[in-house]
Amino acid sequence: MKRPFTVVFALCGSFCTFEKALPQAAELVGRGIEVIPLMSFNAAGLDTRFGRAQGWKEQLQALTGRPVIETLQGAEPLGPKDMADAMIVAPCTGCTLAKLDLGISDTPVTLGVKSMLRADKPILLALSTNDGMGASGPHIAALSQRRNFYMVPFGQDAPGEKPASLQSDFSLIGPALDAALEGKKLQPQIVF
């Protein structure tokens, strides 16, 4: 019997965007999509001014009805065991972008992506990086051209205060996922 349509929903340590990301996971669940929650070491383990790590974990578990994957061992079988049809990284930090571009898989999120790519599955990245028009720029460009990587449309989120910062429009995660599943990039990629 075929399992229901399933996506991995991964959070990295751009803590200020968790309030934007979690409603998108809830929207996917509302569409009848099974959601496997995954968190990076930092997202799952660091308390910040934006909230306690345990509180974010509990919210994600409550939304999805599943325990959060937060270890390398938990992330590794996602692709080989055909556990999901796609993966969403929201938020995707500059550090995660760099690691993905360079093939470094030393966190649950980056190993989860590697695992899903091994199974030829689409990876959707919702950016949130203060140096998107700086050090992270080359990684955004490289991953945008790589097979199975799709970007949620993005733009400058606070050009007056943070002129190099880029952030995806998290409300476009659902439409960007639909496009990625058809092998297309939701257009326009750069929004203002």
C-alpha cells in the first residue's frame, strides 16, 4: 500500500522566522499532507530571545502529530527508505546554504537533504540570511542552478536596517512546493 503524500519540514537556526515557518507546516497538514518535522542541532537545542527550543519542538510536534527528528541517525534514512516525497527547509540559513553547496552533511538538516537527494527528491529552500547579498550570495546562485533544488521566492526583508539580508516569502511555500513537484521554479524568484 502506498503511503500518503509526505514532506519533511526542516527548521534551521534563523529563530526570528519560526513564527512564519510553523503556520506553513500547519497549512500543509491542513491540505492533507503528512509532515515529518526535522530540526537542526541549533534549532532544536538553543533557547533564544525568540523562544525556548523545547517550546518550538512541542509546537512542531503538535502541528504534525509526529516526533521531531533532531539527530543524524534520524535524518539518514529519509531518502533511502522512501519516507517522503519532498523536503522543505524553512528557514534555510546562510550556514545551511553554504554546507549544502559544499556537500557538507554534518547536521540533521543537511544530512536529511543529502538523504533525500540520494532518492532524487525535490528540496525546497525558504531563505533567511542576513548576508544573502554578501557571503551567502554565491551559495544561493549555485544551489539555484543545481538539480532538485528550488527556492521559495525571496527578496530583501529589511533593506534600511539590513541591506544584505534576504528572506523568502514564507506564504509562498505551498505554491513553491506545488511548482517544485512539477519540476518548475515558482516565478518570479526574486520578489520586492
